[in-house]
Amino acid sequence: MCSNLFIKIQNTIQLLSKKFNFFKEAIATAKTSGTIAPSSRFLADKMLKNINFNEAKLIVELGPGNGAITKHILEKIHPETMLICFEINDSFYNELLEINNDQLIVLKASAENIQEEIEKRGFQNADYIVSSLPLAIIPKEISKNILIKSYDSLKEKGIFIQFQYSLNYLKKLKKVFGRNNVSVKFEAINLPPAFVYECVKKTA
């Protein structure tokens, strides 16, 4: 009984420590992280709801932070599916490296290099791209380039999934993916509440 209680207390302390570390890192890198708290499981569920995990061969995650959504993906993916994460923040990158999973590849590389990086791993395109990048605060030319490169690296009918805290990026996403190929959902149970954009690549 005492042993179980000790384990629960230890796990709680570790969880609180990780949340504090995320908050500290987010404050220190506010101009690039774009958030002050990890994504909630409710937001993760909404972002991953329409992913066909049984058929996907490659899922790419952009800006995974400390891996809040990454871990949800790894719980769901097929044994033969690969997940490639792009994270340029040193602290978050090192934390992601601690996730012990053979299906996970963590790259300290810009999302602008998505096509060449997935080709290095033997893939021509991605089935899904899940992005937590703070596009609204990334320099315009860089964020535009990331969107175009993401579109190009998706397979036909592949899906780009992005969350933001406002709707001010909707027009830009529609410009890249097409007006009728972008849908929006809202998740209130997150800090802050967030909008989830789902963008389908249709070239025909």
C-alpha cells in the first residue's frame, strides 16, 4: 500500500516537474514557442480524430514541443508506421529524444526542409502532417515557405492538421490548399482554447 502511494506521489512530482519545465521554456522562448502550456488531451484527440492510423505509412509532426501530441500519436499508430518530428528548440528536442519508441524519428531541423528530410528516410511523401507551429508569429516568408513545402510533401488527399489560437491564419491556409479544402473545429478545453484547421491536398 505504502509502495503504491509512493509511486503515485513520485509520478505526480515528475508530471508537475515536466509541466513546470515546459512553462519555463515557453516563457524563455515566447517569440518562437507561441504557447505557455502543453496541448491538452482534448486538443490532441480533436487533431488526430480523422487520421486513418491503420493505413498511414508516414506521419510528420512539426513543432511537437515536449511531445504532448507526439505521445498520443505513438499510442495510436500502426506497428509499421513511422513518425518523424521536426523540433528546433534545444530543450524540447532533448526531451523528445527521451521517448523510447523505434517508430519515432526526432530531427533538429527546420520544417522548411520537410521534403528532403523525409526522402533521406526513404519516403516520397507524408500521409498526414500534424503541426503545432505558431505560424502567426513566425516570419511571414518562413511560415509561407513551410506551408508550401508541407503541401508539396503530402500525398494526394493527404491532410495537414494545424492548431492556432485564432482564425487569422485561415485565409493563408485556404490560399495554399484551396478554399473548399480547409475546415475548422474549435476546442475549448485547452489553455488557451484553440482552433483546429484540417487541410486536404487535392490537386485535381
